[in-house]
Amino acid sequence: MITSNKVIKTTSHTTTATLNNVCSLRQRLIQACQVSQSRQYWKLPSGVLLALALGTASWAQAQSVEPPSREVQLQAQAQVEVSEDWLQMRLSFRATGSQADVLQRNINTEVGAALKKANQAMANAQAAKGALAMRVRTGGSGVYPKYDKQGRIDRWTGHADLVLEGLDMASIQQVAANLAPFVLVSSGFSLSPTVTHKTESELMLEAIAAFKAKAQAATKAFGYASFEVAQVSVSGSVTAAPQARSMGRMAMQADARHGADNVSLDVQPGWQWVNVTVGGTVSMR
């Protein structure tokens, strides 16, 4: 008598059979199906068992012909040093007072006057040299209490910031130097979006060419005839050089107290490294 437990055991055993035993296994299963149909002890149709046998054959064949790995991981990089063309200057006005509302109105008045002057200079710069020549925006602002030793509010202090930035460095420096009582608190250089995008596009082509050259050299060194890119990634980065120095805050405060006009801020841009890296996997044939 053939039971279903014996069928499961036989089928489980076939998963470890080699390709040479598949044909004989298939024949035994067909014979078992014929016997089981006459005795009606099988719970699984003969077609299901046949499919299991054929699936086992396919698996065994795939296991026996799986090719060895012929892949190599490579990386190539292209970089160039680019002169900084974007200047940003942050200016701040700070004041104190005994009443918060009065202090806030005073700050608002100073911000309004400074914005009027800066916006007029921005319009002139943009008309002459384009929309990216100069930009003006407000920064952080606020009014905060100061407490005495007894924990009571002693006075109020407040501040407001203005940010000047763009490609026209001369105009930005001139405006920043003549926005008293606003004083310079920080300045820095970077690359404009236009220059960054253009440089990265050019470097990407160089990095890809270098990657393909490495792949070709590796393929030849390993004794293969050709290669195919299986996976690839491209990334870019900008590494800032040390920032240029500018006239300090104390110097500008001194000039403002003495009523100096047309103050000159001497700043000098530096350089930044733009890098593009191409990495990936190639299959050799």
C-alpha cells in the first residue's frame, strides 16, 4: 500500500537529486501516479506531482550551469579649482531700551531706512549687470528681556539683520559700508549656482570617460575581451577653501561713529574645489 506520507518523503528526497537522476525519478512518479489512481490513496493529482518533478529538474540544471562572477568595482574622479564668484555679507543693528514696544518701533524704523537704500542700490546693480548682480533680504530679528539679580525685567534688547549677496562684489561692498547704524557681522564667498552647475556638468563627462578607461584597462588585465556597465552612480561635491578676510566689525563701528562716508571694505575671494565622482560595477566578458 502506498500512502501520502511516502509520497511526501519521495518528493522531498528528489530536491537533492542530481540532474542525472531526474529522468528515472520522473518515470517512478508516473508509475506511482498510475498505481495511486487505481487504489485511490493519493490526495494530490498526478499533474501536481509531475510539475514538482519538472521543477526539480529545472532547479538542478540551473544550479549546475550557474556562471562564476566576472564583476569588478571601479571608481573615477574629476576635479577642478574654481574662483569664488558669489559674495554674501550679513549686517546687524542692535539696540536696547526700557520699553519693548518703543524698542521694536525703533528697530523697524532703522530696518525700513536701510532697506530703502539697499533696494535702490540693488535695482541699479540688476539693471546694469543682471538679476544675480545683487540681492537684498532681511535676516533674523527679535526683542528680548534682560533681567536683574532679583529676576525682574531690567531692560529690553533687540536686533535685526540684513543680508546682501550676489555677483557684483563691488556694489555689495559699497552698500554694506554705508548702511549705518547697521554693521558687518560676517561675510563669506562661495560659488554661484550657475558656475556650480556648469562646472559639474563638464566634470561629469571627464569622470565618465575616466571610469570607462579604467574599466577597459581592468578588462584587458583580467584577460577578457569586453565589458558592460552593470551599475553606476554619479555624485558631486564642493570643497570650500579658507574664506577671505574682510574689515572687522569694530572697524566699521568706529567709522560709523565718526560719520565716515563711502567706507571701503577690502575683501578678496578665494577658490573652491569642485569634485565629481563616478563609481560602479562592470561585468567582463
